[in-house]
Amino acid sequence: MISDLSEASIRQPIHGLLAAADIGLTRTDPPPALVGRVVVLYDDHGTRITHRFGADTVTWTRSPGRGDDVSASGEGRYDAFRVADDLFYVQFRHTQTPTESVSLALDFTSGHALSVLTLAGDPSPGRPRVLQCFATARIEGVESTMLPPAPSTALTGRRVLWEYGHDRVYEHIYLGPRQYAWQCLAGSEEGLADTDECTAYELRPGIFLFAWREKALPCAAVTVADHRDIRSVRSRGVLFGLDESRQVLDHFTLDGFGRLIGTTVYPAEFDPAR
């Protein structure tokens, strides 16, 4: 893992940590439905993680289950927002391990949670420097017969125009379940484009957790994108990785508004989502 990294102040770039700090996003207070709440997540092996949400900090305790010998606890500042009724996104850093960032999608209707652990590691040729691990869990005390979130190919073939702030415009082309392409149409990165690794989970019909890992820059993002209205798509989340110095870890908020501008329908035999 990376050593000798310090935490920098919050800034708001978009597709790369070189994209400057002038988006002008503001942090909002956590949803009242989370403040003061204790949320326990557990998996099939009996591992339990207890989260206690305060006004702006969260404490967590990990109790290992069968075949698991990792116990941990910590505290950190968190950001959260309401996605839909009883569906929340939560983001926080590990204080003891600053090279790790945690994202949670908590669905108190289905009783399921999706967690994403984003880890900044050492360089590896041809691979993103910031990696991600995905895991589903149940929320203790919420009864449900619904299926947990699952990897989705529903975005494949879509082209979405995203606007961040007042002056940054990007196009996303979702090539398949593991890759997407982006190009900057306006803003400080205008003319730049790339293809990066991605992962999409469908949290509810039309609502996706969309994460990507950049290879040209040492960063990765986790967002929740609401595609229920294709003319008014909303995406919010976090970008986590190294700043321009490649020595300092930054944790940035993302807030984008999008609209569908095209869809590619592939012949069945060549459909990348098959």
C-alpha cells in the first residue's frame, strides 16, 4: 500500500484529479433519517459491521464471522444523501487506513446493502492504481424477500451527456459491463477522452451504483445514478485518489446532471452485454 500519504482538504474535480477545484459543490447535512441511527450489516458468514451515525461522524465496529479473523473499528466524517424513499448513499474514509474509502448504498425497503471498498495501491503496469471491491450484505432488523443488488448490463449502449457545475460537460458511452468511454466536451479537460474500467449494480429499477477506475490518473469514483427519467438523470458520489503531486490522497464530491442523447442497439450475436 501507499505510504506517507496525508489527507488534503476537500475539493471538487471531475474526471481526474487534475480537473481543478472550481466546480463549487457544497456539502450538505446528512439526511435526518440517518442521524442517530445504528445500522448493522451482516453477510452469509456471520460477519457483522455496526455503524453508528452521528451528526457528521460515523463510528463502526467489525465483528468477524466464520472463516474470518479480521476485527476492526474506527471513526470518521461521513457524507450522505437520500436517493429515493428509504434508499441512502453514505461515504466515509477509514481514519486508521487513509488509503481506503468506503461507500454504502443502504436500502431500508429491501433490507439489502451494497458496499464498495476503494483502495489506493502501488502502481502496476496496465492496471488502475486505485482498485475497488464490491460486496452485498443484509441490514439487520429489516425483513425482505427481495433479491440483493446485482451487477447490471442495463446501461450498455447508452450515451449520456453529463453537466457538472456550470462549465463542465462530459459524454459517457457505456460500452459493456466492464468498460465505458468518456470525453470532455467543455471545461478544463476539453478535448480529452479515455476508456476506463467500470462496474454497475442496479439498486432499484432505474437506479444504479456506477463506479469507475481510471488508469491514466490514480483515482476511482463511486456514484449513484438515477436513470428513471432519461431526460433528467442525476448522479452524485465521490472521487477518491491521489492529487497532482501523486503523494496526497484527496476525497472529492461529485454532483452531475445528465440526459440520454443516444442508445446503441447491438445485433444479438455481438451484444457486449450478452
